[in-house]
Amino acid sequence: MGASSLKPTRIRQAKVNIRVLGIAAAPLGDGFAVVGAVFRGRLGLEGVICSESTGGDLTECFVGALMRSRHLGQVRVIVVDAASLPPGCRVDPVRLAEAVGKPVLSLEAGDAEPGWVLRWGGYSVACVGLDEADARGVLDAVSVGGYPEALRVAALIACSLSGLGMHKV
């Protein structure tokens, strides 16, 4: 993971209603459905951002969708679970943070490469634009059962858009 030129954001205390954006993706035809769930802490869904990508690097696709969204100004932190993205997909947390001017926390299951600054639960977390204490505070404030609620909801939506979450009746 490369260094970011994004000036670190200071979040002294992550409130229960901090707006976070969870990013998830699922296969869709020859490409991928990319979904962002804007969540108010762990309290409730505020909005959804959807896009479609034909390639494995979802960063630029999602940057465009977020920049066109009315939710950009609400979001304080972006969270992505790199381990749960479909095979062959990736989101570059440094490029994403620099393009939208928001801190990004990227979760990876287990131990990850150097540059993944902190351990949180069973995850290694890359922090772009946040220091370790602020990143922990945000993750604690927005999580239920040790997982960010915005990521859980984004994954549910992405799977239902792709048809993976639909049951045959």
C-alpha cells in the first residue's frame, strides 16, 4: 500500500451518529455491482449509492458514483472490507481517499501486508487519513458484533442486486 498525501483527519470522539460509507461489490453479468451504504453510525441507513463496473479495480468506478452523489458531504469516513470483495476485485484505499478527500479504512481478514496499521478484532486495518486511535474509535462506534454495520448492509444490497441473495420460489 502506498503513502497518501491526504492530510490526516482528526476525529476526537466518534459519535454514535457519525456518517460512514460502507462499500461492497458482487458479480453482475460480465461485471460487478458496486454498492455504497451510507450509515448513521450503527443506528440506521441514510442512503445507497450504486454503480456498475466491468473491471476488477472498482476504485475509479466508485469515486465517480460517490462524487455524483448527494451523500458525499454527509460522509465522514469510508470503510471497505477488502477480504469480502469478489475474486479479482479490489479497491485502492489510498487512491479512493485522495480522490474524494475522505479518510478510508480498509479491512483485511487475518494478518496482512506491512502498512496495515492496526489490528481490530480479527482484522488488519489500513488507515488512510486517520490515526490508529481515531480509526479504532470509528470502528467501535459503527460496529455491531465486531463488524461495521454499513459494510453488512452494503453487502446485502450488492448481493440482492446481483441475484446472489435472491431465492428461487
